[in-house]
Amino acid sequence: MTSAAQSQTFGLYTPQQRARRDATVWTVVQGVLAPVQFAVFLISLALVIRYMTSGEGYGIATASIIVKTGFLYLIMVTGAIWEKVVFGQWLFAAAFFWEDVFSFAVIALHSLYLYGLLTGAFAPDMLIAIILLAYATYVVNAGQFLWKLRAARLQMQVAA
């Protein structure tokens, strides 16, 4: 049975995948990194908005974006490891295909920001526009993962 067929038969996780998910340390790592990354995002967003409204604090806003981007890269790498352990493939497992697609959009936008910052290819206002688009995409992606977390919890209730 294919991974997609298994997910449709068993919900988000097959019993074997659920057991691997519950047994791996990478689930805990993801569970810790996700809310930390979200907190860093909120702080960074506040600093970006402060810069946009007052024209002050560009340096601290930039630093916060770099920290947020670092957390994004870290959670993507550890998430790929988690996906490999649980689903047997590094990324794009059927159960998380669209979340991974959107994650790549988020990473591309953050990387574009870093490229522009490091090369001077974009003016500060353009960098801020890029990161606002990146942050909006991140919010959608975070919502996707929260939806899957809810689906997993509902699946556990049905299985119990």
C-alpha cells in the first residue's frame, strides 16, 4: 500500500507511523522549536512594525529577522529528519506534502531577504517588503501545521 493510500485508510498516520512519531526524539525537538520560532517571529514582527511606523530600529529589526531565519532553517532541517523517521522520506510525505511545499516558499522568501541584505542588492524598504511577504507566508504555513496537529489529535481520539 502506498503512503498516500495508507494515510487515506488510517488518517494522518498509520499505526506504525504513529508509533515512530511517538518514539522519536525529533517529535519533541519539533514540539519545542515550533513555539520558540513563533515567539521569535512575534518579536521580530513587532520590531519590523516599529521600524515601519517610526523609522527607528532598523538594526535590531534586521538582527531579529536573521535570528528568525536561523530558527526557520533549523526547524526545516530537524523537520526533514522527523519526516524521514516517521514516514521514511526526507520531505514531501503524503501527509505533509502541502505543508512542505509552503515551507519551501517561506524558506525561499527568507533566503531572498538574506541574499538582498548580504549583497546590498535591495534597499531597506524592499527588504522589509520581502520579509513581510515571508512572514505572511510563514503565518499560513504555521496555520497548516496547526491544522495537522488538530487532525492528529482528533485521529487519536477516534482511535482511543
